[in-house]
Amino acid sequence: KPFQKRTKEIYEAFTTYKRQIPTCGAMLLTEDRSKLLLVKSYKGNAWGFPKGKIDKDEEKVDCAVREVLEEVGYDMSDKVDPNIYIETQWQQQTIRLYIVPGVPEDFAFRTRTKKEIGEITWHKIKDLPTTKDESKDTKSKFWMVQPFLTKLVRHLAIEKQRLKKSKGKAKQGSAAPSAEPPVAAASS
């Protein structure tokens, strides 16, 4: 009762604070990198990535592993490279998504949450909207995906070129290709 008159003010302060907490998750890709795993909220119709808010003193990559395990039931800890991610700002919040290829397409995904995830499905990357105009045409079902997609497609194209170059060098009989540093597709 002593806070009843300040309820709206307290709620708005909490909402502002909550929006500032960074979120981490992953863009899970099939082995051939043609499909992307997306989740739909329990009562929503928009698709997004498995992700969630970071806990106090938690490393970003650990947050991503934990959230993916909670939301889709997949342990990506042995596949995630902490240096390969896309990071962006949305309103006041930092969102970091690790790019994780090699996820078995036939894995039986199952959420460990209650009333948070309504659907878990693979989507062909080539069928997803890469611009805001395309996203509008699909009735905003992919508005949370679209800002990351152009950067993901660019990362995959660079990765494909590097692989092609290293195979070309190997065919020419040169020594095994040197390990190039991973591409961190990070940006604000």
C-alpha cells in the first residue's frame, strides 16, 4: 500500500532497467548452412532467435549456451566459437547472437521453459526477409530476425569464399592451409 501511488513510476523504472540488460543467444545453422533455427513465442506470431537476458557476472557465451539449452533443448557448448557472433543495439539493449553451424537438422528440439516458446522450426535462409520492406510484406513475422540476416548472409558468403580458397590451395599441392582467424561479424 505505501507504494500504491507510485506503481506506474516503479513499473516504468523497472521496464527501463530491464531493457538495458544485454541478451545473448545463437543463430543455429544446419551443417550445410542453408537453414536457420527460429523460435516463436508462446502466444506470439513473430519469429526470433533462441536468446535471453544475461545473469549478473555471467560471460556472454555462457549466457548464450544456457539460453539455447533452456529454449530449444540443444547443448551447443561444443560447437560455439566465442569469437564468431553478430552484435547489435536495439533501443537500449545489446543483443549478441553467436553463429553456430553444424547443428543436426533431425535433432529433436524441445523447450525446457514453460509458456515461453510456442514453436521451434528450421527456416531456409534464402526464404527469409533481408530488408525491412520484405519483412513488412510477411506481416512482420520476422521483424526480430531481419536486422541480423544481412550480416549473417555476408558472414556465410565470406566463410564460403575462404573455404573455396583453402581448397584451391590444397589442390595446387601447397602445404596445408594456415588456420585463418575466425571472422567476428560484430557490429553495432
